[in-house]
Amino acid sequence: MRCTAAALALCATAALGALLAGCGGGGGGNAPAAAGSSRVGSDAASAGATSGLDVTLAGAMTPASNQVPVTIGPFAAGGRTANLPYVTVTVCNSSGSCVDVDHVVLDTGSFGLRVTAASVAALNLPPLPAASGGTLAECAYFLSGTTWGSIARARVQMGGEVASNASIQIIGDKASGASPRACTDRGADQGSVTGLGGNGLLGMGLFATDIGTGRYFACNGTTCSPATTLPLQPVVNPAWLFPRDNNGLILQLPAVGRTGAATATGLLTFGIDTEPDNSIANYALLAADSKGNFKATLQGADYGSSFIDSGSNFTYATLSVPDVTGGGLYAPATYATYPLELTPNVGTGQGITTQILVINPSALNFDTDTAFDDVAAPGSPSGPLGSVDLGLTSFFGHATALLFAGKSCAQGSGPLYALH
């Protein structure tokens, strides 16, 4: 997850016209695919003008039992939103009482379900015990900040899929008190509806859990200290607990025009090669390393820790666009395309040629539109630790699949990305 609330501030800046005039920028158009590689282009041009319109993927409103709709649209309680993919998640307690939590941000770059305390208050979910005594809490950290809250067990349901006894984070609950210094030192607290841009965050990345040192805490009352023993029940990607469709997912979003769309509705499909609707036989495959990364080559430079992340609003990359808006978005003088080659850091898998699209934000209407495929912001320097963060902008007009680490399908073993 990257730049939820922060990116919204950028949008607000752009909407107010606080833009620097772009001069230069621009790419070389569509480069030919490299030998032995697959090409994944953008379908946005075929979408026509969609600004102010609601764009819906065929079949999104009649999902199968292993599918749920995903909507990019406004969320008044979360403030101004842009490129946030929302799903609805049903959360139940051990007594069978359930609540539907809407406007949960789908994040393929993190792991586990995190919901605000207010959204599940009626369930009275008790915190799990910590191994060293007291109750278990977590500081989850992302590129754009942190969330703090206790860990509880719940039944999680999406469509016809059920994850029983899933560990989830209850953000901002009273049981764990305020976020401790050890957490806020890692980043600003985003544990609010406005900070998240939604009522929660659904991490469905390549790995099962977010287990790691420095994340989990043992709390006695509201006094919390780092857990000395890693929990046996860490926060988990709920899809791993589904009985059948548990080896991956496919996110399909409709194409939007150059100037965006009011809303966009697509489909999240669970499982890979487990049902008639989730084959990736015709997809271009991209193996990921043990951190979920691959190499991206952009304008002659390599970025060895690149990734695909629906929880990042825009694309974050180092481009030859000399001007940015006052809010930090690239603002080329003319519409620009930048060829991008994606290759694995591990194995001998096939490369994928795609492109980054960049528009001057002054051409967009952030007051009426929420879905954009061509907004970009500066990223990191090149090198083995440098990254191109392919955010939600790269999902429009495509089907993007994730085969989870340690799982397999007819096309190979995870962790693996697949694009179509």
C-alpha cells in the first residue's frame, strides 16, 4: 500500500489548479516486444472518452460464487478518493453475528484483513492472547504509514468464499490503546477512515502472513511492548484459508479513457485453475522473488525491487519528466508513454513488455472522476533496491493474476504474477 491519504492530497492540489506547467517529458511510444517476451499493452485508447461516466466490466454485476465486484469510486467518509479499489467483506464472530464492512481497500501489496474498530464494534471481537501474557497487538507498516490495533479471530466471507478463524487486525480499538512510539517511529499513523481512504484494508498479496520482527506487541491494558515471541496466529491473507480457491486470485478492471472515469467496476476472482472462470493459460507469466519483486527496466535503467500493487493509487517511477505539480505528480506537456520491460530476478521465466502512461493532471477532473490509468509520481533511484511501483493505474484494461508463494497451478509455482 502506498499513498492513500497522501495521494488524495495530491489530487486535491491538482483539482485546485496548483500545477506547474509541464515542458518536455514524453516517451518513445510503443516499443517492440523483446525476443522471447510477451507484450501487455493498455486497452485505454479503445475505451474512448469516459470522464464523468461509470465504466463496468462485463459480468461484474453477476459474479460467480468465487468472485466479488471491485469498485473504484467515491467514498464520502474517507474524503477525496482516487484509484482506491473497494470491496465489501463480511466479518462474523464466534456466535454467528455478522457485519458487512463496505469500502475496504483491496491491496495486493500487503497481507491480511485490517478493519476499523468502529466498523466491527457490534461484534465485540476479543483480542487474542500474546504468548508472553497480555493481549496481542500489531504495528503494521506500509510505504505510506502504519496501522495499530489488536489482533482478533473472526470468520471472513467474500461472495461464496469463507475463511474460518482468520486472524485480523482491529485498527484503533480501545483494547490496545494509542499507537506506541515504537510504531509511529516507522511512519505516520493511518489508522482512521480518512487515513486509509476506507473502512479497512484487505491485504491479498503473494504471501500468507505479515509475520516479522518488530510488528507484534504484547499489551497489558494499554501498555504495550514488542512481543518477545512471534505469534502462532499472525494476521493472515484470508484467501489462503478458503477451502478450495486458495492458491491465488485474478483482478480484472475495465479500461478507462485518457481523462479517467467517474467510477470503474471490475471483478476479483479467487483461485487459479480451480474453477472454469480462473484459468491463466493465455497469460504472460512473471516470476517473483522471495520478497515478491522483479526487475523493471525503464529508460535504460534497472530497478531490481519492482512490484505490482493495487494498494498504490498511481505509478511511482523515475521518469524523464522535468516538471511535477505542486502536489508531486508528473505533468508532461503532452501525453507520454514510457516502454517498460519486466523480467524475473529468479529463474529463467519470460519477460513482459508493457508501458507507463502519463498525462498532465490539469487535463483531469478530480472532482467528478475517481478512476485513472495515466497518473504517475516520482519513484526511487535505480539499482538492485530501486523500484518501479506499478500501482492501480497498471490494472485498468487488464486481468492481473497472483499465484501465491508455495502454491501451484498448471502454469507453474508461486510466487508468480500473470498478466493478460
